[in-house]
Amino acid sequence: MISMPLPQIKERIIKKTGLTEEQLNQKIKAKLQKLSGLISEEGAAHIIANELGVKLFDIGEKLQIKNILPGMRNVDVIGKVLQKYELREFQTEKHSGKVSNMLIGDETGTVRVVMWHKQAELINQLKEGDVVKIRGGYIRDNNRRYEIHLSEMSKLIINPPGVKVEVKPYEPPAAVRKKIAEIQEDDANVEILATIVQVFDINFFEVCPQCNKRIRLREEGFVCPSHGKVEPNYNYVLNLYLDDGSDNIRVVFWRQQAEELLGMDNFQILTFKDDPTKFEPIKTELLGHIVKISGRANKNQNFDRIELIASKVDKSPDPDEEIKKLKEEADRVVAEEEETPEEEPEEEPEPEEESEEEKEESEQEPEDTEEAKAEPEIKQEKPQPAMQKKVKQEPKVDDDLENLDLDKELEDIE
């Protein structure tokens, strides 16, 4: 069942029937009394809508973005492309294919559009500012963020004749400042201020020079599925650890973010591919630097840990701005403590004498548990005085899919 909020159900019934809000509330109340304990208020409103012939969801209905709800299927949406992202290929145990996404907007809001397989290739025909009409999309809830997904049966029309879209001014949501220890795996836009404590070598991978897709070496050379045998270009990813005193975290910097962090262009970074030793002094120089990073949290299933995928890099945070933020946070904590009434301390009960069985159990050696097993440390190639905490073993980066849970995403397509 589609989870439509009660106010929207009422609004649609009133709009299509001419009932007043008071009349509709009376009908809902009567239905609840008749079916006491069996349905919710939303369920009663759904029944009344059906009895009155009101379709809450019309097949093929053009939706405004603000009215998108998880569970909707076969919907039509029109919007303007605000941002587009590169096409990616993926391979999991159950699936393989392509995926791309873009951000579109209308006069009511913005939404992410995810395109799969053949639909994903349409991203190469799009540019920011294009108007798109989506037919037959379905809506999914991704960590409380609604998305429009396009399956093989969906249709994407680029710049349909006579269609114009007024776009609500788009302002990317501000990142939420957190301590590293406070980051949750569903944090989509979080900001940290931390010190670089460990830097790894840059990982390079081959891509097609025409479509920027990942390519691999075959017997005949590097082959792109779309453009055949090609001379590859190279993209790259940089991994490092940040520590803010509360914890440390692995942060992933893809090409653009790596260039921002290093203050280098593509040509300069590619020199490290053939001679990695040239990167050693830069790794050492980065250690101990305080940086401000915004990005999204990602759960690395292989290592059962939360990581941060960087989206914005500030290598020279403004000290005055950071002092202001610290003062605001301190004032907030003080205000919360003042509002919380002090509780009288409870008297501690006198300790009870242990039974013979409890004494025997306490004298036994504890069993080994998974939590008690120490994780291996990363071997340091050089002494790094800034490193104060042990970090978990660094996985080899062999793909550019950012550890997406693609099997889960593909469930609705099959």
C-alpha cells in the first residue's frame, strides 16, 4: 500500500467531491466507530475515497515532485535536469549491468532519478537544463529520500515539444556537522572537521576516452562495450583516514575531490601512475593537516564499517567560522543542560551476597568472542607521529561503484 499522508488524502477527497473538511472528518469518525479497532484513520480515509469514487492515484498521472510517495508505480513526471552524473557499470554475485542518475526539479521541488541498464545510457544524451518527461516510473524510498526509478518498461522523453518547466530555485541542502563517532550509515549529507592521519597510494583505473566507462584489458587490448577497442584514459581514487578525537574514519576521494584535496589537475596526478614514489613526499606533507569534508556515509559490508564518500573538500577551513560554530555548539549544550531538571540521586542498594553458583561462574575464564578479536593494524611504510589511533585494514579499491547495494536496488526491476 502506498503511504500517503492523511492530510494529502483529505485534500484530494475534498478537491474531487466538494465536501467540507468538517463533513469529511465526520465520515472518517463514523467509519472508525463502525470498524472500531480494525483500521487506522488513514485506512478509514482510503475506504471513504473508494466509496465516493475518488481515485487517490491515477495510473499514468502527471505528478508534481512534492507529491511523490514511496510505492507509487506507473507515474508520469516532468522536470528540468539540474545535475547529471556519470554512467557506471557494475557486477555483483546476482546481477550485472549499468546504472546512472540525475537530479531533476519542477516548481515544487527536486528529486533524484535512477536509470538502469539500457535506460542508463540515456544519460549521455542529456545535458543540464534539458526538460525530461518520465513515463512509467516507480518510486522508492532510499534512506528517507524518495527517488524515481526507470525500469526497462519506462520511457524517458528528452525536451518534449511545447513543454516548459519552471524550476524552484535549487539550493543544495547544508551538510550537518557531526563528530566522526556520531556518523550513521544513512547520513546522506554530513560534514566533519578532522585531521589527516593516514594517506594511501592513489588507485588508477582505465576508462573509455569517449564515454568514460570502466574498461578492462582483454586479449586484443582494452575494449569498451560501446566503442570497441580503445586507447584508455585513466580515472583515479584516493583513500585516507581522518581523526577528530572522537574516532577515525576512512574517506574516499574520487577524481574531482582528489584534485581539490591535492590542489592538482588531472595531468599532474597522472604522473604518479607511472612513478608512485613521487607521491610519497605529498603523503607525508598531508599528514597532520586539518580539513573540512562533506559527503555521504556508506556501509562497507566487506569490513563492516562506516566510511565517508567525499563530495566537497575544504583544505583550508576558516578559523573564525570554526570558532563561531564551536561557540554555538557550546551554547546549545549549555542551554539543553539548563532545561533538563536535575534528578535526585538514587540510593544504591546494598550488594547482595553471591550464591555459590555465581561465584563459580565469575571464576571461569571468559570465552573468546568476535568482538574480542583484535583487527589487524595497517602496516605503516613510514613513521607517522600524527597517528594516534589504530585503523582497520585498508581494502583494495578495484571498482568505482562506491560499494552500492545493487542487488537490493535491482529487486523491483526483475
